[in-house]
Amino acid sequence: MISISENLSKSFAFAKNGLVGHWVRWILLLIFSVIPIVNFISSGYSVKIYKGGDVAPELEGYVELFIDGLKLTIIGIVYTLIPIIIIQAGDYLIRTGEVSATAMMLELVGTILVFILSLFALIAGVRFAKTGSMKEAFNFSAVLEKIREIGWMHYILSYIVIIIVIVLIIGILSGVAVALFVGGMVPTIALLANGGISFASVAIGWILLFVLLILMPVITIWAAKFYENLYSLA
């Protein structure tokens, strides 16, 4: 079994080697990841990584990538549809002024179910990639057996850690950028503008958002390989 730290390290190296020196691939993945509908191609590239391999695959066959990305999205929706409906029911009660124990319970149960079923959806997605069959993504007993093979505790901890890492990267960069836009996080820079919003702080904020955008393909490949390692090296 691969440790969480080793998986983080190996999957990051995989992402770095797959993008550094492959600038066209990096730019295209960046573009695909930010355009609605077209971003299915980016998801399809994750499916390609799920299939396995020691080096990042070529970014080619866009129609196939689009279809695979769409299928992966459908798999995720099917697995989490019921808890999302439960959460929406709780939201509806709250919006209509019915902040009751029932509404709060629906929110709580729905959130817990989303987390649990997301664990199944992730393995189901990798299984879909490995087998080439969307039907196998819904082979619940096989998905459950793979999770048991990985180990529930190891799997949940791995899932939480990679999410925390990604959220921290995105959250810190975007959070600091937004703070800089209002000129409140760097007083020394804000002073240069004699109060108000500093041109320098806004510029730095835009730079940080640009950096975040550039890192999106890295995060996509890193996470995909992390999950593939978790599945294959159990």
C-alpha cells in the first residue's frame, strides 16, 4: 500500500513531468478547464490518467476525451443525486422561513451522504476508466470491494488530505487575491495610494489569480494521478 505522503509526492512529480516542457499541453488544459462544456475534455483527460501509466498521456482525441469526461460527470451525478436532492429540500425549507429541526436534519444527512457517496463515485470513475465500461462504474459490489482492498481508513484519510491540499492552494491564492483587490491585506502597499484601493495591490491580486489559473492543469493531473495510485497500488 502506498502511503499518503508518498502518493502526494509521486503524483505531484507525475504532474510536473507531464507539464513542464510540454507547454502546449499545459496551455490547452488551462483553456479547456475554464470553458463551460468544453471542460469535459479536461475531465476526459483525467479519465485517461486513471487508466494508468508512468508518464502523463498525450492530450489528443478531443472527441473521445469529451465523451469520457461527460460520462465521468454523469457517474458523479448519479452517485450523489439523492443526497443533493435531500440538501436542496433542506435549503428550500430554510429559504421559505422554515428553519426547523427537519430542515437542519435534511442538510446534515444530505451532507454526510454526499461525502460517503463521493467516495464511491471516485472509485467508480477510476473503475470506469480501467475497464472502459460505464456499466462497471455502477458495479456497486466491485466498487465496495476495491474500497475494502484499499482500506476504509486509509482511503478516507487520503481523500481528505488531497482535498485539503487542493482547497488550501486554491483558497490561499484566491483569498489573498481578493483581499488585495480591496487593498486591506498589505497596508504598506495601500499607503502608496494614499488610502483607497492601491493599484499595486490590485495588480498583485490579478497576478495571484493568474497564477491560480496556471496551476489548474497541475491540480487536475496531480489529483487524477493521486486517485489512480490509490486505486492501483492498494
